[in-house]
Amino acid sequence: MRGYYQVSGLAGYVLWTWLLMIPVFGTIMWLEVTTFNTISAVSYLIFFGLVALIFGRQRVELTDDSIRFKPAFGIHSDRIPLEKLQYVQFTKRTVLFVYDGESYAYWLSPSIHAALQSKLAKIANTQKEDYDTRAIND
């Protein structure tokens, strides 16, 4: 299953704040010379290009045993096994978890959010059943 994600929390706010500085710069340059100029046009085009790139490339892929986050910039994706996720918390549209000692917070599309929640619930039930049967057999 495939969908989209955005970085959540403080890192997401910082990213979008810096991106919004590009059209603000274009607007300031437009107001300084009181006519729309090429600097303003180029800054708006850069902004819309970067936004389209971010929304188009930040994809998440959910498989039976892992979740893969493909970044907006770069070629290396993060593959995270679902069994190794710790301290998973779901909010309305966000998932927070710890993997390999690092905290992650992602805003997910609704279909991926629901599918991830159900897969993690199945994994938790399977692990609980394995633990229960081991306790009975020992």
C-alpha cells in the first residue's frame, strides 16, 4: 500500500517556515519596487516547484513486515521493520514512534494511517498469543 507523508512536529514546522520565506522574499521585493518584477516571479516559481517536489516525492510504502519512507530530496529511503517500532502512538493523523533510539513523527494520509494501525494491532496480538502459549507450555 502506498501513500503520502509529511514530517510532523518541530522539524515539519521548521521546514515549512523556511519554505514560506521564499515567497515572502518575493513579496518584499515586489513591494520595494512597487511593480511585479522578475525576482518576485522567480521566487514564486521556486516556491511552487519545491512544494510540488515535496508533495510528489515524500511517499510511504507499507508492506506486510515493514514501512518505507522515501524522502523528498535524496535517493536513500528509510526501511523500518514493524516489529522493531517502539512506543507507538497514534493521533488523529499522526504517528509517533521510536526506532533504533531515534524518535519519529509523521503525518500520514488517512488510508496509510488506518492500515498501519491495523497491522501494528495484528502484530501486537500475535506477539501476545506467542507469549501466552509459551507460558502455558513451560
